[in-house]
Amino acid sequence: MAVTPDIEELLQQLEELQKEKLQLISIVSHDIKSPLNRLYALIQLMQLVGDNLTSEQQDYLEKMHLVVADGLDMIRNLVDYRNIENNRIDLLPEDFNIQSLIQQTVKNFSGIADKKRITLLAESENIKLHTDRQCLQRAVDAILSNALKFSFEGKKVWLRAYQSKPGMVAITIRDEAQGFKPDELPHLFERFRKFSARTTGGESSTGLGLFIAKKMTEKIGGNIICKNEEGVGAAFTIEVPTSVA
């Protein structure tokens, strides 16, 4: 069927809008990320040498730490979204032990968990992998970040890695957060999708975390499932092959 001039012009406008959107994401990711990184480093330095600070000043620093970390997480999601949309994620498989990935994850998030008074519990079997570590790490990070954002003070989040079946490894992130409404479950992994639950520390949410987690997992031949109980919490399980070509 021939494309009429009006439709052709509309398609061209849509293409230009898409390019502008991705260019804007690129500007945000590069021009805003740099000053936020510097501010994050300064806050960490002040916390290390801040023995003479009052408890109120230390509390302000902790709040600043959370706000800046939240901003950096949002930028990272936007960068990943841009790369997914442009099909710019190239697999670089490497050999590593799943335990080291879990340890790195705990290191990355223990500070945020402590500041929100959330207990982060982790365990891992001794399993060797040959896959793209960065893709798997981003998938785990995106889900764990959500679990912490939507958990209340005093709650727990569990992180467990184990062999689910021969040739497959699973990583389960379980929380005691708010869970999802039944009608939200079919839409969990849609881009920019936001749900009824609200973050508990004033954190922002792009609605991209679960979308990115699923895309990164699928990139290395895996899948994500969710077990949910509204008002009680959710458990996301990432299952991937222990080896990819």
C-alpha cells in the first residue's frame, strides 16, 4: 500500500522526535552524571572525616547521600534504556563465580540499605558462570534497587543465588515491601510503567527498572518470574544459563 504524503510527513516527524529523545537522554547521562558523581564523592569524604559533626548534620549528610545515589540510579536507567533502544549492548562473556557477583551486589547496596534501616541478607552457592557479567549485574541491581526503594524501615530483603536445574543458575530477590495489585502483574516489565506502591524514602522512579532487568536477562538467554502477595511483598527470580556463547 502506498504511503500518502501526510503519513510520510508524520512518520518523519516521529523519527525526528525519537532522535531528539535519545539525544536528550545522552545529554542528561553525560552532562548531569559528572557533577553528581563529584557531589557523591564529596559526601562520602565528609562522612569519613566528619567525627566533629553533630548528629543533626550527620543526618543531613545521610539524606544527601540517598538523594544523590537516587539521581545516579535514575541516570543509569536512562543510559541503559538508550542502549537497549539503540541495540547497543554487545555481549562480552567471561568466567566468574556467582558468589563474587553477589558479594559485589551487597557491597553496592549495603550503604543504602543501612541508611534506610533495612536488613540485607545474602547467600550464594559456589557456581561458576561463563556469561556477560555486566548484563547479569545490571539485572540484579535493577530489581534490588526497587526492593530497597519500596521497603519500609525495619524490613528485610533477601538475595539468594543457587543452581535451579542442570546448566541453569537462579538469583532470587525477595522483599517485605508492598507487593503489586493483581491487575498490575501483566504489566510488570513494560517500559515507563509505574504502579500503585510508592517509594518509602522519597526516591524517584523512572518506571524503567523492571523493563531493564528483563531485557538484560533476556540478552544472556534467561528469564525473570515474579511471585507476589499484595501488601506482603514480592520475589523476583532471575534464571540464566551458566554458559553462553
